[in-house]
Amino acid sequence: MLEFNHWFFVLLANFLVLLFILNAILFKPFLKLVKERERATKGALDEANEMTVRKDDAAAKMTAELISSKNKAKAVHDSLREEGMTAQKDSLSKAESQAVEMIGKARKELQTEADRARASLRSEIDRFSEEIVRKLVKA
């Protein structure tokens, strides 16, 4: 059975003294350490969240800049392509007109040469026919 005697009060006093000593030596520093760790963890989490937000903002900014750069590059490419097509069309039309002009000159030269050859052949024909007639008359 449990009885209340003078040892009960000694043990109670011993328990309370031990409780105050352990509280001062063990529990308060342990709770302080736990709170510091909690603050550090919370600070690290807040910093990580902030860094994540900054990373997302930077990624969005880079994506926007990349899209803008691609659009600018496409616009420059298209304009250069149009310039190239225009230059190609101009070169082709110049070449075609030069070719038509050269063909016309060549036709005129051929016509002139053909006319000269016909005239030369006509004079030759007349001479050959006279010669044939002379040879036939002599024979």
C-alpha cells in the first residue's frame, strides 16, 4: 500500500528540484534548438520557394525572349528570301530579254547571210547557166 510519510515529501522535493534542474539544463536548450532548427528549415523553405519563383520568372522571360528572337529571325529570313526572289526574278527577266535580243540579232544576221548567199548564188547561177549554154553551143 501507499502511505504518506516524510519520504513522500523528500521524494516530492527531490522530483521538483530535479524537474527545475532538468528544465534549465536539458529541456529549455532542447526546445531552443528545436525552434532554431524549425526557423532555419522554414527560412530555407522560404528561400527555396523564392528561388523557385525567380527561376520560373527567369524561365518565362527567357522563353519570351527566345520566341521574340525566333520571330525576328523568321522575319529577317522572310525579308531576305523575298529580296532574293525579287533579285532572281530581275536577273531572269534581264537574262530573258538579253536572250531574246541575241536571238533577234542572230536571226537578222542569218537572214542577211541568207540574202547574201541567195544573191551570190543567183549571180553564180547566171554565170553557170551562161557557161552551160556556151558549152552546149560549142558541142
